[in-house]
Amino acid sequence: MSSAKKQKMNGGALMRNVFDILIARKSAREYDPRVVSIEIVREVLKDAGRAPSSKNTQPWLVAYLSGQPLEELRRKMCGAFETGLPADFEIDSGTFEAYLPRAKKLGKDIFAWKGIDREDLEKRHLHAKENFRFFGANQIFIVAVRKEACNEKAIFDVGIFSAYLMLALESRELGSCPQMSTLAYPQILRDAIPDSENWLPLLTLPFGYPKKGSHLNEFETEREPLGSWAFEVVGK
Ligand SMILES: Cc1cc2nc3c(=O)[nH]c(=O)nc-3n(C[C@H](O)[C@H](O)[C@H](O)COP(=O)(O)O)c2cc1C
């Protein structure tokens, strides 16, 4: 597709090269107060909807929340967290034992980056609470699947869709942070979305303009070396 056509398709906005987008995307956990326009939100959703899915079933459901409904949800989620409401995960959110060291390293690295001492329980509590505040973002997506359609295949498809969503945001220089910690309170998420009784939330995605000069957003995660997970099986 010619670049002129591509620009026209996206309302004239300058699109970034796909490789730049892949490399640039990382989780943003601090946002500036500007609200993303509904036109851009719709473009992002439309682009993400190009994600492939098994037999083109497109099993994803997405709710977009901003303004007062989001503030109400934020208040309820923080309330649940602060009062110690027991987590009620509806999907298995455990971590396979062999991967626990990676998860622990992420926690250690992010605490060090934020200057949080391991013993400082109050700061650790505030760090965890940020998830339920949706990192202060002015808009979020809740990504879900229909309960009765939920199987491994559908979750796989929704995962691919979610990656497309993050990259569609990044292409417009919008940051996001995928979250599963918030799935601790699936009914609170459903209560924020009309007619969503048969929704199974899989991910929340706060997004927006990343805060300029944010130390937190500069946090970089590492990746395992290729040799530990990619296996080349080639003939002579
Ligand atoms: C399915 C999924 C769930 C995640 N849940 C959370 C979460 O609850 N809170 C959080 O701060 N980050 C969460 N993350 C972000 C990961 O920690 C992050 O993607 C990973 O450390 C790699 O860093 P990067 O996104 O900056 O490349 C989640 C990511 C994914 C894909």
C-alpha cells in the first residue's frame, strides 16, 4: 500500500514504521492528563480488529471507559483493594514454577527502579494499589471473551488481539499497560459495563499520552536470550 493511501486511511496522521513500534512499545505506568479523542480511540479499535483469529471468529469483546464511569470503577477497585476484599480470579492466573524467577526479578527490578525498599510495606502497598487506580490513566479498555465461548483457542485469539491493540496505540505514540492483577475483581469490572453478565474479563488496558519526563516510564525490562526459547531445526 502506498504511503499516501496509508496516511489518508488514518485521517492524515503520520504513522510510524512497524519495526519502530515493536521496539518502542513498553508498559507505561504514568500518564499526562490529556484525554485521547474518541475519534482516535475508534481508529485504534478498528486497526486492532484486523488481528487474525482462528477461523476468523474474532472472539474478543472490548469496553472503552473514560470520564465518570471510569472514575466510579477506579473508586470501587481501590475500595476493594484497600478493604482487602478477597481476590476472585475467574481465570487461572498462577505462574508456572520454572518461570517464578523471571517474575521475581521483574518485581525486584521495578522496586529498585522506583526506589522502594523490600521492607517498606507501605510503599509496596501503594505500588500494588497503582494497578487498581489504573495508573491514573484517563481512559481504559477492558478486554473480554464471552463466558460460553471461552476456551484455550479463544483466549489465544484475544491475546493476539490485545497485542494488536497495544501496537495500534503505540503507532499513535500512545502508551498502555496490560493488566491482569485487576482481574481479582471481575464482578466489579462487569458492573461497570452495561449488559456484560456473560463477559469474562481477560485484561484491562489503561492507556493515554505517556507522561513526559517520567522516570517510571523509562523502566526497561530484559528478555531471555534467544537460545533459551528458540530452537532451530534446519536441514543441511
Ligand atoms: C497478560 C499480561 C498481564 C500483565 N499484568 C500486569 C499487571 O497486572 N500490572 C502491571 O503493572 N503490569 C502487568 N503486565 C505488564 C508486564 O509486567 C510487562 O509486559 C512485562 O514486564 C514486560 O515489560 P514491557 O511491557 O515494558 O515490555 C502484564 C502484561 C501482560 C502481557
